[in-house]
Amino acid sequence: MEVVGRLLALLAVLLFGAGLRTTGILDRRRTELLNAFAYYVALPALIFVSTYDRAIGDLLSPALVGGLLLVLFTTVGLAALVHRNRDSSARRSVAIVQSYHSNLGYLGLPLVAATFDASVTAIASVVLGVVTLTQMPLTILVLSTLNGADVSLAKELRGLATNPVLATLVGGLAVGSLGLSIPSAAATGLDAVGSLALPIALLCVGASLQVDPAAVDLEATATVVALKIGLMPVLAWAVFSTLAVDSATFTASVVMFGTPTAVSTFVFANELGGDREFASLNVFVTTLLSIATLFVLITLVG
């Protein structure tokens, strides 16, 4: 019942954010400010407090990295195969990307932190780093290649190098690996700030969700949903059950891959020639349905 209550609360905050956008309270400027706070302050604080007291060797292993990449690229391959006959390159590129690009930062890590213990959260932070470094350049490459968009991959990679989430992850792991101490007051303050990551992120996601009835393609959206929040966590379960990993690594990996399509895919689609209405619809549907699928995953692994 505790898991049900927590996930229903997440749904309520998500819908509340959508309501605030509809009424104009969360307009574009205010949503951008909330997004900035979540991305540059709350989420980095959560990552740092999850990793600063742990050595990198305790969190990062060949089995973890290999398993994450295997799940990700297997899903990419299946998505490319399933969506190969979409009626336009704009829709095909978005369908492929949204079948694998997970919302690890805004929903995955905060949800894990709110549901599981510190050891699982620490692994989830590493999952966030490894997968983000892979899926973001891959998404840019797929969209720009299929849509013939002019994009500087080098520029995007430089953006990754200055990403506050990844920088904080490296910093936290460095502090833990070197055995440096952090004042308890600072750790407590960062923990309080990090706890805001999930509710603020959900408000932002809710305020960003848009549905255009003209963009509805039931078969295409159902396929994206099936791959992203259906097949991908099942693949993660199978892969990490086979690998010699501990329960924290297994739990973090499965739940993180069970998250819905990232809102950033809508942004990328809009900038790189993708079908923006179709992308917005898929973000909305996968996010809404993931409340139920994440309940199943959390119950099974918990």
C-alpha cells in the first residue's frame, strides 16, 4: 500500500502541474525557472549526497556498464526494426528515439531515492551518468541523420562535458574515492535540497505535457509504449539476472530503465526536424502509463 500511495502521489503532482499550465499559473517562463532549479540545483544535490561517501570502485563495475549498454543498444536495434516503415522520416526518427530514451534524471533517480535505500540510489546515480552519456549523443545522431538536420555533434558533446548532473556525479565519486569528509551540516542541507528534485521535476513534466488530437497515431504510440515501458525493463531484468550483480545494482538498473520517455526528446525532435506533436503525445502517454508499470516493477524488485 505504501508503494501505491507514493505512485498515486506522483500522479497527482504530475496532473497538478498540467493543471497549473492550463490555468496559466505555470506559464513558460515560470516552468523554465522551475526546470532550471531542478536541473542545476536539486538534481545535482541529490546525486552528490548519494555518492560522496562511496568509492567509485564500489559502484562502477564492468558488469554494470556492460549490462546497461547491452539493454540500451538492444532496444535501439529493436526500435529501428519495428519502426522502419513509418510513413515519414520525421515520425520514424521520433518513434525510434522515444522507444529507448529514458527519463532517468527528472523521474528515475528522484523516484529511486524516494523509494529505496542509499545503496540503490548511489547505483542509480551511476546508471544515470553512464546511460546519459550514451543515449543523448545517440538521440541527436538518429534525429539529425534521419531528418537531414544540420547539427554540430561536437557542440552537443561539449554540452555534455559541462552538464551539471554529470559534473556532480564525477565530483561526488571523486570525494568518496579520495575519502574526503563533508561537514554534516552541508550534507544535511544538500539532502534537503535534493529531496525537492522529484516534486519539482513532476510539476515541470506536467506543465510540459501537451496532446494534439491531430497527432494521434494509436498503432505507432502503442508500439513506443510497448518498447519503452514494457520491453526495456524486461530486457534489463533478463540481462541483470544473468550477470553477477548485487541486489542494489539489479534494482536500480531495472527501475531506471522502466522510466517513461524523457521530455527532452520532445525538445530534440522540435530542434532536429522530428514530428513534434507525435513526440509530445508519446511523452504524455508513456509518462501517464508508467505510473502503473513502475508500480509493478517496484513491487517485484522491492
